[in-house]
Amino acid sequence: MPSYRYCPHCGTPLMALPMSGRERMACVQDGCQFVQWDNPLPVLAAVVEYEGKLLLARNAAWPPSMYALVTGFLERDETPEAGVARELKEETNLDAQSVSLIGVYEFMRKNELIIAYHVRATGTIALSEELADYKLVAPEKMRIWNAGTGFAVADWLAARGYPVRFFDRQTGEDIPDPRQAARAEGAGATLQYRP
């Protein structure tokens, strides 16, 4: 959500006010009561299993070496399971045969809450204009980015006995599992929720 300077209801300049234990941008115009809560947006992510491999996609705006999961925003009046199947169809033309929750992950950098699913897919891949490319990777060969949806991939791999290998996106070098360091520091609960 954009950070407002003016109230979207009445146009009055917003002011930083203490509310619910935090400072929030709020309208001070009598009777308006607009508050920008700035809550995280729910984002759906699919660890897509297709023909025995994991599908990674490259957004058309990304550099050639950057691939990630199929993701998208949850829409009004849509369950997360239906939403992830819809996103998969819209972006790749694949059909979701099964959808199961992996977990829920924070992505504070973008103020998002990622709801990650394992999706078994069938069909013929045809990319939307939003995607420039895709690749299929054998689960045992996956190298995982150390943020957001990467933790969902790591949990999916670990649950199936595959190796979990993280890499640094800046250097491309393998790095220790950041989930282990967070658990050792007692912060593991901030990384994820798994059912």
C-alpha cells in the first residue's frame, strides 16, 4: 500500500499520531477518522511441482539470472488455495491438480506476508506477458535464496528429505542455512508458521 501524505477521503494532510502502540499516519479532520494502518499484504506463492521438477519463473522486469516462485496477490472473495491455482493458470497456463499449505512467511522488506503452497501441476506451459522465461529444476539440485519464498522452498525440500542449500544472491556463493542461525538466537518464530 502506498504511504499517503494526504487523506485519501478528504485531502487533509496526515499527521503521525500514536495509535495501538505505534505511530500511524492519520487524518485529524473532524469526523474523517482515516488511519493508514500499513498492514502487510497477503501474497500467495507456489512451489510448483511439474513433471517431477520444480518450476521457477523469471519476471520480465528482472535480470536474466533471477528466477523465483510463481507468486501473486490474493483477490477479494477468493480463498488462498483458489488464488494460488488462479495465479498459476494466469502466469503459466498450468492446472493445479493439488494444493497444500507449506507455511506462512514474513517478507518485511516489501511489507508482505507470504502464504506458500505446494502445487502439483499439469498441462502445457505458456507464459503470460508478465513472465519472460522459466526453468525446471530437479529438487535435489535446488539452490535457495535466503529470504521470503526461499524459506518455503527450504521447508518443502527438507520435509521430503532433499538437501537444503542456500546461496547469497549478491555473490552466488553457498551460505549456511539462515534458519538455523535464527533458531540458535531464539528468533525462529519470526521466520515462519507451519501447520
